[in-house]
Amino acid sequence: MALLDVSGVTLRYKTSSAVVTATERVSFTVDKSDRFVLLGPSGCGKSTLLKAVGGYMSPSEGRMTIGDREIHGPGADRMMIFQEFDQLLPWKSVLANVMFPLLTARKLSRRDAEAKARAYIEKVGLTRVVDAYPHTLSGGMKQRVAIARGMAMEPDILLMDEPFAALDALTRRTCQDELLQLWSETKFTVLFVTHSIAEAIRIGNRILLLSPHPGRVKAEVIDVDKVSNEDGSAGRLEKEIHDLLFAAEATAH
């Protein structure tokens, strides 16, 4: 059984002047230990879809289940990491930020929560700044704290909404490397949103391609982690994905 099952999900939300359809009858499954990427142009509903999986909005049609439980709201089985750097609590240290959800869940003593937080802070290479506050950290370091905080909860699935998009190119590449290294150590499940084809290929083992607004499934690409830059297969796949996403629109214009 799939860890996450999204079946025929249509998402709508109201603005001051209209009802917007963000996605239309989207279906996919995510298996345990997948690095599953939602890829599409801006406005295709991929971030809205991630929020729905997180339990922050309900489908107008369709259903979503994690394990054998239907998703009806947020839960500790899903932890979300956003693009924004201000997702950390500015008045708490790195250690306190990572400990915060562990203590809020009330499943661990303060001593055990601190031990687990320190272990994940070490995994993301930030032991030397464990007592620092967010305003003293670089953008990349803040994102690593957010990843440590999410992973420390040991959720069933980590939801990542373009977490590296605001970083400079070198820092972004470093954070991608670190995420893949963490995955190789723990094989956690991640649902990752991006509009970068290169990043999708680098991060994912499966990629779901979404059409422009409203988001519909165009295709799913599997075995992405088998391609490489050395033999040129990654470059060929990047072109194939680009053509799948944009060729029809280009022809229409």
C-alpha cells in the first residue's frame, strides 16, 4: 500500500472576486522512501496541493490518505518546510527551534527532546551554531535548521515547498547535496515542490509533471535517480521534461 494516496483531487479557493480552481482531478501515489517531486510552472497549483497534503485545506473533490488514514487536517505525521527564511521563531535559539515541535507534541521529556534535537542538528552540520539565533544565520543555515526541525519529528513524510528557491546558486547546490546525503542515511520520504527542472531531476526519484493553471497531471517520470550528468542522460531527460511541459503551449501560440 502506498504511503500517500492522492486520488482525483480538485482544489478550489476563494478570492475577493472569484473562486479559483488550483488543481483539477490530480491523482498520484507516494511510496515509503520516495523522493517524489511535484514539478510545473508557477501557478499550476503545486504549492496548493502540498498545503492540502499537509492538511491546511480540504479538496473540493477527491480524497487524500496517508497510510490508512484520510487527511482531514494537519498532523505530526507530516512536517512542512517552506521557502521563506522567517519560518523559524526569531526569539529562540537553533536548539530551541528544533526542540519546539518535539515539546509541543508532548511525546518526549525535555531531556529526550534536547538529545534528539542535538542529534538532528549534528546531521545537518550545525552543531557549532546550536546556541545561535536565526538573525545571525545565513539563508542556507536557516533552511538547514528548518530541515533538522522537520526531521527530528520523524514524520511519515516531509513536505518541502521550494525550500532552496531563494538561495544563491552555490548555496542551493550545497543544500541539495546535504538533503540527498541525509536521505541516503535515513531514507525518509519527501514530497518536494519545485519549478526548476534541473532541481527536480537532481532531487527526485519520481517526478509528477503538472500543466499550467489549473494543474492537471501531464505525465509521471520514474527512475529519475538512474540518470547522470556523466553520460548525458540527465541533460536528455531535462529536455524531454521541458518538451512535455511546454511544447504544446508553444505550438498553440
